[in-house]
Amino acid sequence: DTAVSQTPKYLVTQMGNDKSIKCEQNLGHDTMYWYKQDSKKFLKIMFSYNNKELIINETVPNRFSPKSPDKAHLNLHINSLELGDSAVYFCASSQGDRGNTEAFFGQGTRLTVV
Amino acid sequence: GEDVEQSLFLSVREGDSSVINCTYTDSSSTYLYWYKQEPGAGLQLLTYIFSNMDMKQDQRLTVLLNKKDKHLSLRIADTQTGDSAIYFCAELPPGFQKLVFGTGTRLLVSP
């Protein structure tokens, strides 16, 4: 029973393409996140949604567009992929948007842009 | 500084104690966390501490918090080879709805 699942796990694509990463959580949480982990393992938040509403957008290029059709799903669409977009993207969810609520992470999507 | 800082590497022998240190940025952060990332995997929450505590113990894990110096540490007693992973501290600044992660410490445990 996977709590937070992302697809695909690996994605290799050429520069200039458009791609999507999907995320689903079955925990009943109302907040979902996208984090980016670069080659040095540095983790930084990109977006946060609470009940399908965008609450955090951390100066991410417009080429990245999150979409939350319902509170169990948060997808990430990336247009015109660039080499610098290569990273591991983690989806996470938590109950509530503050406090000690544990954030559960997906297994990550390793994106390689060639 | 702007980043939550951690030392990059720590190498210990099996059975020893490991201490991983973290310096965070916001003295008003309400919660501080330790996450573990094994190779090719996502992040797993190990433990957390409220900002009004200075110590928390959870089995082999001991968290120490020094609010004055904005210093957080994680001690793993009787370290095992299965503890080899990257450990991230994270803070939750007040009013923000996001975790700010440290730079990560790669722990290597040798037999």
C-alpha cells in the first residue's frame, strides 16, 4: 500500500520536450508538495497545494506548472525542458499545512534531460 | 547565512555512536526534523523536536536542540551498517507552510 506514489520513476527526454510527472496520495492529506533535489542532494521546495489551492510557489520558472485536479493528486508539467532541469523530483503530502504533521514523501522521479 | 548547514560526510565504525550536526537559520522555527534518505529512495521522517524542548530520545536516536545557537544534532547510538544513508535536518519557520531542508550529511558505517 503505497502512501505517496509518483510516476514515472525514471524519465529521460530531450531538451525542448514537454513532460509530466504524476503524484497521488492515498492518505487523505489535504496538503501536497513538489520538491526538487539537485545533483548535490540539495532539496528545495517548488510548490505547495492545500485543498487544491496553490499556497507556495518558490520562484520556479513558468515552464513548470503544477495542477491539482483534486486533493489526492498533484501533477507537475514541465514545458520546454532544459538541461538544468535534470534532477530528482519528490512529491510529498501532509495533513494540514503547519505544525508537526509528518510529510510523507514519494520515491522520487529521476528526470534526465539530454 | 541563508542555508541550513550540515557537514557533508561522516564515517563511523559499526557499533560506534554517530553525531550529525545541523545549524538552522530561523530562531523562531517551531519544529525541527530529521529525515533519512537511503540510496534511490524518498525521505523518511526519523524524528522531530518542538522548539520548546532541548532534548528528545527515541530508541537509538537522541536529538539535542540549542536554540540560542540555532544548533540541532542527531545522535545515533550503536550505529549499524543499515544506518548508512543521507541525513537531512529541516526546519519549519513560523507562518511558512514548507520545510526548509539542510544540505544533507552522508553517513557511512563500516563493519
